[in-house]
Amino acid sequence: MAAAAGGAGAERLGGLVRDAAGGQQDGPAAEVAAGVKDGSWTVLQLVEALGSCLENADPRTRARGIQLLSQVLLECRSLLQEKEVLHLVLFYENRLQDHHLVIPSVLQGLRALSMCEVLAPGLAVSVLKAIFQEVHVQSLLQLDRHTVYSIITNFMVTREEGPFVEELFEVTSCYFPIDFTPPPNDPHGIQREDLILSLRAVLASTPQFAEFLLPLLIEKMDSDLQSAKLDSLQTLTACCAIYGQKELQEFLPSLWSSLRREVFQTASEKVEAECLTALHALSACLSRSVLSSDAEDLLDSFLSSILQDCRHHLCEPDMKLVWPSAKLLQAAAGASLRTYHRLTHSVLPLLLEQYTKHSQSSQRRTILEMLLGFLELQQKWGRVEEDESALLSLRAPVCSVVFSALTDPSVQLQLVGIRALTVLGSLQGFLSPSDLELVVDHLIRLALHEEDSQSSEAAMEAAGSLAPIYPEVFSGRMVPRLGEELRSERDEERSLDLRSLRQRCLQALAAVSTHTSIVRETVPVLLQHLRQVQKGSEAGSAREVVSACQSLHRVALQCQQDAEGCWYFHQAAVPCLLATAVLAAMQESAHPLLGKALLEEDVLAAMVPVISAATTHLSPELAAQSVSHVVPLFLDGEVSFLPQNSFPCSFQPFAEGECLEAQRRLVALLMAFVCSLPRNVAIPQQERLLRELLALSCSCNCPFTATTAAKCFAGLVNKHPAGQQLDEILQLAVNRMEPGLAEGPRRVQALTLLLWVTKALVLRYHPLSSHLTDKLLGLLGDVELGPAAADGFSLLMAESPDVLHKGCHADVRIMFRQRFFTDNVPKLVQGFHGAGPDVKANYLKGLSHVLNHLPKPVLVTELPTLLSLLLEALSCSDRVVQLSTLSCLQPLLLEAPQIMSLHVDTLVTKFLSLTSSPAMAVRIAALRCAHALTSLPTIVLLPYKARVIRALAKPLDDKKRLVRKEAVAARGEWFLVGSPGR
């Protein structure tokens, strides 16, 4: 029976072999593998059964037989004995000499054997030698090349280091540098950069490749192809991460020579940058290597070579190679603290000497910029160590050079000096107390009295950077001086008029307020100045209040990340601003000229961001404490918390009466405060406050007051928790708006309220928003309100600067613009087609506003259905519609060229026509669109090239410089249409 079973098994095995040889693969292979696993037959029996198949004259039949064996080995390799593996290796090595159609199947078998744990010592070498001798790997298909690399990888992981490093390097490096252009419509999406990075990972994977790779990289650095240079330099940088001194030693002179030559001679910024990166990596690599006592210090000799080749260029009178030399020295110096000390000991004294030798400001500026580069490198290493730093030993001459630059007549040299001063101040332990006093004095002089605004602004920024490092010096020396200058009646240095001097003092006080202890000194000075201005009556007092508020706003922003500073600023500034404004409003009511400046729209608008920025970052506990005072001030006239509570009359901003018009304007300040509170802060008497705001927005004759009341109402409604109270207040608002919109003297106020309430609800996806939006869409057909309603769509979609944005904790849903687009653009299009000729422009304007604020990817998907309407909008006589539509079309020309190409004739005609528009903004936008047309396919543009070039000659003579600039750019690009290489 056993013999019979054995015979049956052999017969079955033979049948499976015949099936496989006939073209069936997966089924027979799986069954044969299962038989080997359960002991029905052995692998050697399978080889014997394959005999006739392997001797077949047809190479395809032989390939199928070997493929069957290889598939079985992949499944059963763990069952093989060492002797079986030996015989199989010899068998497969012999088969590598077979027909090329058989080779892929042979390689699959060798891949299976390369994963066997019982592979005898020496067989890995034998397999690789056979592959390298018998197979031309480069000519194989990609899948088969991958099989070869898998065999090599398996041996590298599981075997001792083989002797075929050079051979392995050769079969991979032959692809370097990668020259590959992906075929059109490549389903795999493989890009040239992917192959470059993958090959680089292989070449830089082991230091054993160094002796073969580095000569190759040096050779390719000399190539005329920029891509080859860049690839070589980037590969060198990658190799430095794993190489040591041993691998680099032999090639350092050649590497340095190549890098130096490229930096000195190249016209390519990319090549120069990669050379400097590679030099940095080389220096870092040599710095990392541990030196034995008897080893040559390669880093020192390498840096000596750099110094020898670069140092003398720093002294050349024509300064031709100064910058390339400085960049090379700085690239090496930035690699490690050791390289920094070694190079700066030699270079810094030389630069200081050269600065003194040259008298021209332009040459001094170049030298100081090089010195600045080395100073900035010192920042990487932190505190200046006395025992090693060349910089500390040169403190006096370095400070002398920098201070002299600050007093030079050349603005450009001053600016470099200010940058250097900032770096010196950031080096802990470098500046002495007397140096710091000089620093502050120089910064005050430059900030306040230097005629050129660039130096003044740079000095202020430098003061802001250094103040947190030396708060005592700046609060004790700079702030008092600025306060004195602010109170001064004239500029002692007579370089500026008094108003400009005060403006700079205010800016400097804000700039230096970058530390809480300094804020405590500057804020009282700013607030005192604001109060003083209020008492004055000169014509420019409103401008000075605006300037003071702008400085306070900057201080508020700088305090936001520090809880202590934020609360101090809020407590100091908000009550003071409110008190000053309340007093001015009361004086205006009684004596119309006294408080005039503080009640102007520009001044109140400047106060709004100060109060808002002082409130948004408060903790809920502190915000609740503050709101308990501010809301009663406006609702009940409760002034007891204000710093100046001796007011001539009561404060009643929501009461009726013409004499209270000035007080009502201060609702803008209430808006700034309550609309900036965190959502979880309860507002006392909120329902009463909302009713008062609603009434004021509908009844007030002053547009400024009505608008701010509407915005404040909308800001509170947006954050109001959902529920019955919100529903009631919204219904009340609708009941007030609808009659006001229908008729009467206050239709504009009702429209303003509608717009802001709609925005508040659209942002939070409130159900009533669709009803209000429909109401707005209906107004587009109104002859009187239609244009303003159309502009309202911009308000709905745009970011609001003072209320209803995320920065003031508004409820803003992430995709509200897309949702608004989906819900309302079809209605706008339908309304346009059904509208009369006198109001069609309103629908186009509303549509263009919506599209202009829509994310461009969304707009591109909807473009085919909307483009014809956009083109029609270009024919509209309304300049706002024209400008908005052009702004919408310009990016679409870049992002959807295929769709836009279908309408190129209309686009060219419309754009060229609008380049003669009476409005400068429209002319500029049309020229930008004409420029963007050149991104369309060349074949589409060529018929229009001559016409466009002729038409664009006219705006070259436009009276406005900005128009001429756009015309030059657009016309130049059209000249290039169809040129080779474009």
C-alpha cells in the first residue's frame, strides 16, 4: 500500500508539473508547496520530476518549470536542509547561463534561497559572483532588477560582510546622477526627485562606499550640467552624516578645491548655496571625529587650507572675492564651536583692521556685514566663554567699530551697525554696563533724531529686541528720556518738526514695551500724553490721539502672551480710555469745542483695537471682573470705577435727546470691549443691553453710531447661547428691520443692521440666516438700496477687523463661505437673469464679491457654470464690479488654464479694453490679467500675440507709474510667448 501511495503521489506530482509547464502557475505551485509541507514529496523529488520540463527545447517551458520550483521554495524555504540548499544553489547558478527568458525565474529562486538560514558559509559570495558574471543587471526589467537588489539586501542583512563592495557600488552608482523624465500619464506617479532621493539613500548608506563614491562626486562637481553639480553636492552632504575622518582624509584636498572653485566662479545661487552646505557638513564631520593622541588633526589642517585660500582675499583693495571668501569661512565656522574659535581667532582681527583702513562707507559696510555674519554665528553657542572666545578679547575694538557705524552719515552703514548692535546685545556677558548705556543712547538718538526713517525704525526694532534682555537699563534710561522728549516743546537737535518728534517718541515707547516691567513704565507715559492732548485745542490733536492709540495697540499686542502684563495693561488702559472719552463726550454736550478731537470717528476707531487687544486674552475670571464694571457704565452711568470720577453730568449713551449724540458715539468703545470677551464670560443685563443696542441701531441719525450699535448687537448675538432668549431677541430684530427696510427715512440703518445680523448668523450656521439672506437678495432689485445691498455680500464673506472674527472668540464655522456659496449663488444667478436692466449690475456685484472671497480650489470646480457670467460682469460699467471680477479671474488663469483657454478670445478683448479704464485700480488689475493670460497653452496664445503686444504699448505711457510697471511686465511676457525653452 505504501508503494501504491508513493506511486500515486509521484503521479500526482508529475501531473502538477505538466500543468505548470503548460502555463498554469498559481494552482499547481500552491498544491506542490502544500505537498512538500505535509511530507507527500520532497523538494529534490520535485527537481527530479521537472527533468523533462527543464530539458525542453522551448525556453518558455523551461522558464515555467523553474518558476514552479522558485514559487515552492519561497513557500517552503524554512523546511530545507543545509545539503538541499547547497544542491539547489549549484543548480540555480548553472541555470543563470540559460536563455534570457529563463533568468527572471532563476533570480526568484535565488531570492528564496538568499533568505534560508541554513545557507552554508561561502555560498552568498558564490551566488553574487555568479550573478555579476552571468547577468547584465542593467538590461533587466525593473521588476527583475528589484529581485537582484533584494538578493543583495538579504545577504547584507543576514551574512557576514561580503567582499563585493565595489561590485555593489558599481551596479548602483551607474545610475548616478539620475536623468529621468516621467512619461506622460504615468500611472505610478514616480518623479525624478523620488529616484534621486532613493539612490542617494543607497549611496550614502555605508562608509564602505567612500573610496569609490567620493571620486565620483568630485568628478560630477566639475560637470557642465547644473543638475549633476547639485546632486553631487547634496549627496556629499548626506554622506558627511555617516563618514568619519578615515573615509574623508584622502579626498579632502580635492573636495575643498572643487567647493572653493564653485563658490568663487559660479553664477548660480543654488550651486553656491549647496557648496556652502557641503562645506559646513564636511567641517561638522571632521569636528565630530574622536582624535587619538598620535593621529593627525585633520580638522586643523582642513581649516588651515580654508584660511590660506580665503584670508588674503579679505585684504584685497578691489574687494572682488571678499564675499565668496567670507561665505566659505562662515560656512566652516558655523559647523562647531571648535571650528568657530579656530577661524575667528584669525579672521576677526583682520576684519577689524580692514574696517579701520577703509574710509569709504560702502567698503566699511561690506566689512561690517562680514563681521556681522561671524557675530551671528556666536549666537548659536550661547554665552561667550572668556577662555576660548576671540570675540571677548576683541570687545573694545568690536564695540568701537559698531558704534562708529551708528554715527556714520551713510544710512546703509547705520542699518548694518544697528543689526550688529542687536547681535552683540544678545550675546550674554559681552557688553559691559558702560557699553549698555552707550547702546541705549545711540538707539534713542537714532530712533528720535535720525532724519532717515529706515534708521529710526530699525533702531526702535533693535530696542524692542534688547529690552527683554536688559529691562532695568531700558526702563531706567530709555523710557524717562522718551517721556522727556514727548513733553518737549521743540526738537533740541532741530532735525524734525515737533509733531514728527512726538510721533517717533510714541512709536519708540511702544517698540521698547517688550517686557512687563517696562510696560509698567511706558503705559502711564502714553496715557498721560493722551490726556494732555485731550486738553489741547490745536488742529493736529486728533492725529496725535490716533498716534498714541496706535502705540497703545502695539503694546497691548505685545502683552497678550504674558498673563501678568496683559492684566496690568487692561487695568491701566481700558478705564483710562473710557474715562477720557466719557469726559470728552460730556464736555461736547455742554461746550461743543472742548472734547471734539476725541469724538472724531478716526480717533474712536483707533481706540477700538486698543480695548479689543487688551480684552481678548484675559482669563475668564479677570474678564468677568472687568465686564461687571463696563456694562453698568453704559447702561446705568456707573462711573465710580473710572480713574477720574468727577464728571460734570451723567453718562446716558442710550437715552434720547440731541444733546447726548456725543455720548452715543462711545458705543464703539462698548463694542470693542464686549465683543472681545471669551464666549464663556457672562455679560450682566445682556438682554437689556441687546434691546438698547437694537433700538439705537434703528433710530440713530448718525451713521457711525448706528453702525457700531449694529455691529455690537451682531457680535453679542453671534456668541449668545442657542435657546428661547436668543430666538426672542432675533424675532424682535426682524420685527424692527422689516418695516424699516420697506419705507421711511432710516432704510440705510435698517440695511446696515440686516447685514451685520445676517453675518453673525451665517458664521454660526443659525437657521434664521437663510431667511435674512433671502431678504438681502430681494433688496438687490431695489433701485435705492440695491447697490449697498450688493456691497453687503463683501461684508458677509470678508474677515471683519474688529468684531465677528476668531481672534475675538466669535463663533465661526470652518466652511461657512463654501456653504454660503452653495446656498446662495444659484439664487444670485437666477435673480440676474430675471432682473431689469437698471439693477442687473447689483446681482453681478454681489456675485463677484462672493466669488472673490471663496477658496480658489472650490471656485475652480464651479468655474464652467459661472465663467460666462463673470465675462458678462466685465462689461458692467460699475468699477467695483469690474475690479472684483478681474481680481477673481486672475488666479483662475493660473489654476484652471484648460477651462479658461476655451474663452481666450473674449478674455483678450475684455482685458485689453479695460487697460484704458478711467480708474487706475481697474487698469492695473486688467494688465495683471493680461499678464496671467500667458500661463495658458502657447498654441492658444500665438494667434493673439501681435495684437496684445500692440495694445499693451499704450499703457507704457500711462501717467501713473504703477500702471506703467504692470504694462512693462505683461508686455515683456507676451514677447516671450512661443520662444524656445519657454
